Amino acid sequence: MPASARRLVLLLIACATAPRCMAQSEAPLPPATPQSSSRPAIQLLRFDENWKALCDRSQRRNALDRVKCISLPKSSKHAYLSIGGEFRGTYEDVLNDNWGDQPYPVNSFGLERFQLFADTHFNSHVRLFLQLESGLEQGRPGGPRPIDQKNLDFLNAFLDLSSGNSTHGIRLRVGRQELQFGSGRLVAVREGPNVRQGFYGARITQHLDRWTLDGFAARPAADKPGFFDDVPTQTTSFWGVFAERNLGGNPTRAFDAYYFGLDRKAAAFNQGTAREQRQTLGVRIASAAPLLDDHRAVIPHYDLEAVYQFGQFGSGSIQAWTVATESGMTLGKLSFRPRIGLRADAASGDKDPKSGDLETFNPLFPIGNYFGVISDTGPGPVNFYDLHPNVHCYFAHHINAMADWLVYWRQSIADGVYGVPGNLLVSSGQSRARFVGYRPGLELRWQRDAHFYVQGDYAVFFAGLFLRESARRQNLNYTSFWVGYKF
């Protein structure tokens, strides 16, 4: 076992025996029993939380509840202020990043994230949400990446104007804001890296019975490391419409349909660099994994998504696609409630780099840990097909474990291997091999309560024939350890 893995095990043992260990990570929380309406769950998007019920002091259960709902004097009965935040510390150890094509074969460093938000509801129709974020980095050879460091800036700073209610209402949101739609495969907040993804723009949300309709136009934030120096990326425009509803009145079953438009002045692919004007159409149907208090013998779940892209790349056309599937079952009556799943995904690659047309799929602004354990390195959902079996188990004392095995090929042998955000990692070169490699991984997580977390991840991406023939002969070894606190 590598020294980094031994350190991880020792840290997990130490935290398991400590009186107060804390953690937070990108991975979703295990299924939980429903919470009462007076105690909403802490969300990935903090502006989705509603703490108004805690203005009733009889509903408060701990000392921090007093800052979750502060009534504003001499104002509407719907006026209140909610304060919250997060601390997250991360240790990462990456051996042979990009399978050895880096000047630093050993890359160990620390990251810290600090967030603080103030959610002010002036009445039932006007709301101001401000969320600050600071990301710090120590010890990374070559210095911090844009996703690692931000001295201080707004993550969210928007004004909401709304009318109606939760079933027949409309809301206009203007300002800097995070976007996350559906499964997060195409538009997500980039939670795994230290600095999250933000946008500058406007969004209109309409509720119609079981339907929620979103329309938006935005530019992604250009992440800069200083103090309040982020600006909109002037070379990229992003817009779209997203519709979602539950099926059969069941909130755990969802149907999504969407259109996204993207215009990038200089987009780089294996074929070359040119202006990219890309349209995306997609549909998704899903049934969520069960709650922990569901003790049926066998409980199936599934997630199916299909996407088609078209448009212009320079003087040529774009024709691209992806299909993502996940299915599984929870064995509710067995010890540890094992949840067994299988993902099978594919995304198109370019057929001919000498042609002006482009068939490479663009994942837009995807979730960081698209393939599980490794969140900010390794291959991404471009020009690939994979098989990805996994199993989750839930133990006593709020501990859960996930083991998975990713097997990854190129969809087109004329295209290269790309990173999670769509950047080219390894060009197609002269290799005719499809097999990129395989990655076993393990994740252990302790969620002490709604606020405190501990998590450790370990994975190795073994280089396959394509990587070895492309002078990437080293196995990528990844270890991370997370501690954090949210309120």
C-alpha cells in the first residue's frame, strides 16, 4: 500500500475515535429519513434552503438555530434573515497525474474552503441572497490552479423578485448565481474542486402544478485568485430552457427535458481551435435511490439520460451525442442495506480530425466527480464509453462505504482523451487502441450529524493500451481526505 494510502487509513482511524471530527465532500449524502418541515436539510445549493419555521423559537433545537431565522423588526411577517456557512479542509495526494505527463510525479497539497451567506427576505416577494467564498491552497507543486484558489469573492449575489406560490408562481433572479439542473451531468456547481462554478446572468422560474420551467441567459465567471476580481467570461455565452416534473405525483420519480445553447469564441478540441456555436437537446427519466427507512426486500432505482448536440464549429458543422444510464437495486432487508448499481455511458468523439466537421461531445459545465471517486483529475465524459459497477453499504454510527470499478474506452479512435471540463488531456496521435484503462476505487464516509462530515477516497487509474502507446505509461494514483462543517 502506498504511503499516501497508509496516511489516509491512519487519519480515518484517528477521526473515528475523536470526539468531534468534521467533513464535507462532493459525493451525495446517503439516503436519509425525511426531516420535519421545521428542520430543512442542508442543501448543496444553500439558497434552496428555507429556514422560516425556525423564527418560532419553540422549533429551535441547538445554539446555531438562532441565526437560521432572525425576524426583521418593523417589517412584514414574512421578513427574516438567515445566516449560514461552511468550512471544508481537503488533503489531496496525486501520483503520476495525467498518467505521468507532468513535471511533478508526486503532487501532495492542502486546500481550505470558507463560505458565509446572508439570505434576506424583505417580504414574500423580494429576496437578496449574498454568499461569499474563499479558497486557499498550500503546497501544490507548480502553484494553484484556478479551481484551487480565490482569496475572496461572491459565489452568489442575486436579487429575487417573485409572485404567486410554490405551485403557481413565477420568479426573476438577477445577478451572480450558481446553476445546477437535473443530474448535474451537463450543468453543475463543480462542488469537488475548492472553488465552485458561478455565472453572471438572469433566470426566470415558473411553477405550474407539477411542472417547473426555467429559462436563463448567463456568462460563466472567469475565476481569478484575488479579492473581488471575478468578472464574466466575455468570450463565452450560455443560455437555455429546462423543464422538470415528478411522475405520478411521486417526488422520487422525475422527468426532465431541456435545451442549452453555448457560444465560445475559441474552443479547443483534438481537431483544433475555432469558434463553437453548439445547441444541446436532452431528456432524462429517473427514480431516486430509496430512503433509509424503506425496508422493502428489493427496491429498484434507475437514471436514463439522452442528449443530442448540433451547431457550428468554425466553418464546419457539429453532430454529437451522449447516453448515460444507471440502474440498480437496494436489498432493504439485508444487513448494511447494500445498494448494487451499474452505470453504462457513452459520448461521441470526432471521426476525422482532418474534416471541418466535429463530432466530439461537449459536457458543458459538468459535475466534477462524474465517474465517482476522483473529482479533479483523470478522464472526463467526452469521447468514451464505459462500464461502471458499484456497491454502497450503510453501517451503524452514520458510516457508509462505496466501492466501484470504472472500465473506460475511447468511442472514436480518431479522437483523444479529455478531462472532466472538456479539456484535451491526450491527443489521438497514432494509436489505434480503444482501451484507455480501468480504475477501482473506494470511498469511506462518516456523517456524524447534519453538520459534521469525514470522508476518505482512494483510487488507482491503471493505464491501458491507448495511454501506454501515447507515452502515458504510469498509473494515476489518487488519495484524498476531507473534513468540514456546515451550518
